[in-house]
Amino acid sequence: MESKKEMRELFCFSNYKSITKFVNNLEKFFLQKKNTYLCSSNSIDMEQIDKTYLNEIKNVDNVNVYFGKTLEELKCVISDDGFREHEIFIKFSGPRKYEITKVNLPHLPYQDEVYNSINEIIDTFRNHVINLSNYFFELEQIDQFFSIMEPLHPTYKDEYRKIALDISSFSNKHHIILSEPVTTMLEKQHCAICLCEELPDNPSVPQPICQNNACGVYYHRSCLYEWLLASAGGRPPAFGVATGSCPTCCHPIACSLLEK
């Protein structure tokens, strides 16, 4: 009973302000005890948790280190230049044997290697996250400005994004345009797709092509044609007429490049 009480006090992490203090107390405890003790259904053997291992944990610099369910399981948190935190889960398998069990980064062969020390792992992954800084930034931009359909909970480990095209965003812009005075609108009409009056290689002006009288949104014929083609997966239209739905009101619409 006394031994179990000592173990509970030892692993009461609220008593420690740093992992170094905890490791120091743990080291003292093992030096005093020679037998194996039971702690939360996990047995801890002095031969498995050796002094070199504990000293290495104490000497890890500028990285937060946490113990897992057992003392052989560690979590290191590396921060990159963008103040992002990357978790690396490590298992201590024996003297000079450290394996990566989990990391939320794109998989590379060195994640399957066996390392000699914790610092070797930290140095390797710190260089890796620095090289991936542009990759992180691009994923963050996509996650922020697009509606992500897959994966459901995207992380840096996921190297793809399936996005949904939010057509309603065009509608909001059109409402702002249509709120201008009628005289201004007669003089100045914008294409709801490219948001321009004129195209440099096309002299045509935006027209109200949609047959829905409640819509009244203007498009360049070429812009709408390309939009409908893209929405249909790029398939060539029959007889040169692209069909589909109006980008604003979703009413059925047809468009060709020939002026009517």
C-alpha cells in the first residue's frame, strides 16, 4: 500500500512545474527502489527506463515533451516559423532505439526509421517542417477561403482537398451591383462572372442572357459559355450550344458564342 501511495504521489503531475523536475524525482525514485511496481495497470521496469533515457529527456531544448500512457511513450511538440505546433509521438524501444508512432505530416520514408536519440528526431523533423512552410500556408489559405468537402477534418497530413464551388457568392456581389441607381446601371454593366465591363480580346458587352425575369444579371457571352462548359466537366456542347444552370438563380440557361 505504501508503495502504491508513493507511485501516485510521484505521478501527480500537478506537483511539477517542469518535466525536468518530474524526471529528477523519477530518477531518484528508481535509484531507491529495485523492484517492479504497478501504476495504473502499467508496470515500470528499471531496466526499461534507464538513466540515459531520463537524462536525454531532461536535456531536450526548446521543445515541449510529454509522457504518454507509459514512460516509454513520448509526445514532442515542435513549433515552426509560423508558430504552428506539430506533434510527434515517439516510442522508446530500448537503448538508442526510438521509433515514430504518429505524426500529422505528409508521410516520408524517414518516419519509418529507428533513431538513436530524441534530439535526432527533433532535428530531423524541425528541418522537415521548415521545408514545408509554403505547403502549410497554401493549405491554410484553401481551408480558410473554400468550403472543404473532404477530408471531413483536414490536417496537414492530408495532401488533398475536395472543395465545393459556392455559386451563391456570385449572387451576393450582384445584389451590390444592382443596388446602384438605374441611370448608373444603364451606363455601366458588369459581367457577373468576370466582374468586368469589357474584355481585352472581346468587344462584346455584358447582356441579360438568363430567361428568368427575376434574375436580370448580366454576363459576357464568352464568360457564361466557359462557365457552362466547366460545370459540365469540359465536354464539348452539342451544336455549339452550352447548357446548364444560371450561376446566379440556377434557372436553366443556354448559351453559344454566336451573337443573336
